[in-house]
Amino acid sequence: MPTLIQFENADLGYGSPPVLRGVNLQIDVGESVGLVGPNGCGKTTLLRAVLGLLHPLSGQVRRGPGHRFAYVPQADEMNLLWPLTVADVVQLPARALRWGGQLTGEDRRNADEAMIRSGVADIKDRLLREVSGGQRQRTAIAQALAQSPDVYLLDEPTKGLDVVAERDLLALVAGLSEGGKTVFLVSHSLHIPLNLSKRILLFHQGTVISSTPEEILNQRRLEEIYGVPFVHMEQHGHRWVVPTR
């Protein structure tokens, strides 16, 4: 597969010292990548570098041409001051590309289909600030889907969702990966990337370690990163890791 992005000995951050040091990493088109690590370890920093919003302090970051990206933030990062409905939020990227903000019929169909797929079609006329955190999270997913990107960057996409909504969203994410989309998935629920991602990036003390779900289950990487022992399990085709204390 062609290369989507390549980091070559890249220091990433916002000044000295860098948040991430000496990142050497290649992500190919169509990969599903899980990002795992404690709070503040650099996961969002790497996503910003993938998006091109953050340039390396040293080293190189090279991107393949012609790829469209969509970033899905956590719901609590969304601006609730503007009186926008759920549908308005989903349609915003398309309006930004149209003269005078006028949507085409195709734009509206894409937005409507995205709201159906993410489960917010029945609340599309409600103000974003009036819906639950989980519904705002699904609205952010719908906004990304409506853009038909090649690459999805999902920052804690299941935050605020109940267990059924989480199940449905994860099925949607799995479908994106199976359909050839590149997916970056940040999650503190370790079972999610273990079951959805083919590659796991472990963030530890300013470094990024590329691994696989199988390696995580058979090595002691998580114990080293979180400082506690884990129980590793696999049942009915699903992988689980649980801290023991």
C-alpha cells in the first residue's frame, strides 16, 4: 500500500522540551491504528502532526499527496455558544466550501445519510447545546462522515456514549476500516483498539512504540507504561486487558 505519512526522527511539541522525541513511524493508506497511553503522553500531539497542524521541531514528517482528512474531537471540545442545530453542525464543512454557504442537493444527501449512519437523524433539528454529550459525540462523527474523507482521526469517539451507542459506533468504525479508510483511534478503553485496530501505538515517556494487539497481549508493555500489572484475556474472539490493582 502507498504511504500515507512517514515520521523520520521527528521531535514533536510546542517548544522545548518536545512532547515526543525521535518519532520514527510509517503509516500506510488503509491502516487502522490505535493510540494508547496515559493522559498527557502525546497522543493528541501526534494527531495534530498527522493533520499538518503541528510542524516538527526537528526531523521530518512526509505525507503522501491527495488525501482528505477528517478530525473528530471529543464532544466537550465542541463550541456550544453558537445557536446551531445538529444538522447545521453536520453541514458546516460543506457550507464552508460553497459560494455563499449554499448547499447542493448532494451535500444535503451526504449530510442526511451521515446523520442516519451515526444515529442522530431523529434529533437533527435540535440545538447542539440542548442534546447530551453522547449525542454531541455522534454529531461530530456524522460531520466527519458527511465529508467522505480518506482518513479519519477519532479522539475518544466513544466518550459519553452508553453501551449500546458505543457498540453501534464501533461497528461503524470497523466498517470504515474494512472499506479501506485509514483510521486513527484514540481510546482510554484498551479493549477498543485491541479489537478494532491492526496496529497499536503505545506512548511512553515521550516515545512512540509501534506494536500489534497480539504483542500487547503477550508482552508486558502495558505494565511498563501504566505501572500496574494487567490481566490479559481473549474470549469469543474479543480481546480484553484489565488492570489488577
